Amino acid sequence: MTSAAGAPSAHPAPRGLTLTPRRPIAALVAALLLFGACQGDNLFQTRETGGTVQGGDVRAPKVEIRLPAAGATIAARDSVLVEARLTDNVRLASVELVGLALRGSATLGTDTAVTRFSPKTVTFQGARRDTVVLRYLLPTAEAIAETVHIIVSAKDAADNVGADTVQVAVQGVQLERDPPRVDIRQPVPGATFPAGDSLLVEVRLRDASGLVSADLVGLAFRGNPTLGTDSVVTRFSRKAVSFAGALKDTVLFRYLLPTADNTTEQVRIIVSARDTLENTGADTVQINVDRDPPRVDLQLPTPSATFPAGDSVLVEVRLRDGSGLDSARIVGVSFRGDASLGTDTVVTRLLPKAIGFEKAPRDTVVRRYLLASADSSTERVHVIASAQDIARNVGADTVQVVVGGPRVEIVTPKTGQAVQAGQALAVKLSAADQSGVSSLQLDYSGVTSGRIVWSFSPAQRSVVRDTAVVLPAGVAGSLSLSATAQNALGVSGVAPQVSL
């Protein structure tokens, strides 16, 4: 071997190694990497045994790569077909095929050989001197575009080695930069859930390269970043999911468990997914977590109002809720017996009525008549109005009325009516009871106060009385009227109050 200047090389070619003149450097690298490193031989020394050349054969096999052609282009991550002719003067023992990329700088000591096509070894049986080898080399996971040396090294029976190499251009793989697609299906944005309940999350995940994992959590963002008071609070505990087999399209269902925090606030449900190339995608929806029950205010009947047994009762109730109302229920019940004696029982006196709300109103007034049951007992009855919001929080209100006493009504005036100071206010009362009305009483208070009582002997089943209340001149204010009747059994009935 000679140097570039024509002088003898300081490092003569190793005995038993033939370098194809058109590619001496690559062949030397191949032989050195594949055989010297693998078998521990120093290829720059002649192999001798007892002072004589082993086997008497010092001629290396000849290797000629026919495929691929020099300069050929190989698609990214494609296998490559290698065809090589091998000849030897005595007998071929084996051949190894591989594709290597030489990276870095030998001058800087950063040079390295990277396998781009996995090695393949063929061992020959029998005295084979001339043969053609045809093999596919499979690509490794390396993805960059670069020049690759296809190296074919042959060994004969005397361990002489010959090699050939061609350079090909391997195209790079365009790494996917698109993150996974994450689409939360449940819960829907703006949905409201009760504080303390678990939350079902349904999410579709898609990715071309394959999904590795997903992460689900519910967070509340509190405070003001401008004032430095912002904080992130976990409202639904984190749940991590790993995928076996790098799924490309899947739907995930998971329940997120609530933390101990029961604050009413907006919470963001966040689902993130990671693919095999470490790309990350996410989706989020904002929901409401509500612990506040609806406000329920019974406006009719008024407390202690009296209704004859068998009469229906008009109930008016105002319902309010910040998240929205889902439904309401109104009923009248009496509580009989003694709980301490185990004789307590609940008896329905006014049949229940349920109301559903389609558009989740936040403030509404409901008016309904409750029909009386067949029970005719005279007793106190609890009119109960309850409401449930869209977060399933429940609020209620109740008033006590008397069912079974005389029916009493202030016929005139009506609530809200305007009256003139200094004038006489005409008042008309009526009362009725099957056992007979024994007395009727009018009470008024406000700008003036007083009481008017009528007694009836014998008791009468129905009475009507007209009277007048003189209003003082020059005095502005309000006036309240109430009427009470008592039947022959001593049971009182009270008319709904009138306010002027």
C-alpha cells in the first residue's frame, strides 16, 4: 500500500485482507469494525501458528457488491436488497452483510459507527468457492437522512477476510409533530354537578403514531394573578391511564373522584394524552360544582291559615337557584302519634304535586292547587315545598295550616288594594262550617288597630258580616286584616291575611 504521495505507507495492509481499490477506506472500516472488534483479532498482524501461516492459505476472498448500486436512494425505513458475488481460491466459510453510517469527526474523537441496517450472517456448508448471495437487510429504528455504507465481508476457511462496500443515500423519516387529538364528550361544557359527587369523563383519543398514556384531572383556578393571590386547587383527583400496544383510536371512560373541598365554583376538567413520539395533546371543559341548595319561599298559604276538610289549597312558592332549577314538589302532610312511643306516622292530607323544569330557570314562582285526600280529620297540616337544582342539591320550606276548621274568608278588601286616609274602609267577612260557626272575629293593625267580634247562638253553618274600619286622616302607612272563626266543636279557622 502506498500513501497519497506515492511513498510506502507506514501501515501496510493486514495480511489476509483484500481491500477493493475503489473503496479502500470504507472496506477497512468495515473489516475493522466487524471482524477485529467481534473476534478480538488485530488485523494489522499476520495470523500465525507455530511460526507458519495458518493453513498455508493467505489469499482473502473476493467480494463484489452488485446490488444496491452505488449512490442508490433508499426510502426511509425500507429494507434494502443486497446482492454480492463471493469467490475464494480454497473454500468460503461465511459472509456478513450490514449497513453502517459513519458519524462524527475522527479528528475530534467524536467518530462513531451507527447501524442503519441490521447485520445478517450466512454460513456456507461444503467446499464452496464461487457463489452469489442475495439477502434483504432490515432497517433499524434510526430515522435521519444520511449516507450509509452497505458492507459485505466474506471469510474463508483460513480466516482470511475480504470485503466490499457501496454508499447509498437513506432518506430521513419525517417525524410526526402532530399531537394526539383529544375530544372530551362528557361532561358537556357548563354542566353542573353537586359538590362531593364523583364525575364520569368520556373522552376520545386519536393519534397516527400511537397513544402511550392519558391523564385526567379536575382543577379549580382561584384568586387573582394580578394581585399574586392565584392558586390551583385539585377538585377531582388525578387519574393516569397507560395503553398497551400504542392504540391509534380509542374511547376512554373514567370516574374522577372528588376531593374533600366542597366549594361552589367553576372547575376545569383537563384530559391530556401522549403519543409514542412524545407529542402531547389536551382538551378541557369547564363545569360548575355546586353545593348551594335552592332557595324556597312559601308565600301561600300563610302560616296558621285554616281550610275545611276536603277543600283544595292554593300554594304559591318562589324558587331561586344560582345554577338552575330542575324540579319541585309540593305536598301537605300531618304528623300523628308519638315518636317516643313508636306510634308516629305521616299522613298525606294534601296530595303531592310534582313540577319539572325544562329550561332550568334560576328564579320562578309556582302556583298550584293541592287536592285534599279523603281523610276528614281536623288537625295541623304541614305544607312542604321542596326544589332540586340541576346539581341535585335540595332546598325546602314549610308552613303549618289547619285543615278541618271553619272556612273563613276576607271577601273585601283584597291584598294590595289602595285605600284613602280619613275614609271608612268597608270590610266583608264570610265563614262556614258543617258543625256550625259559633263566633267570627276581625283583627286589624297598622295605621289603626282594633278587634270586632260576632257571636252566634245557636251556631250557624254559614255567616256573612259587613263592617267598616275608619282610617285616621293625614296618616300614611299600612294596614293588615285577619279573620278568625270558631266552630261549635271549638276548632278555629283563620282566613289568609290581607295587607293594604
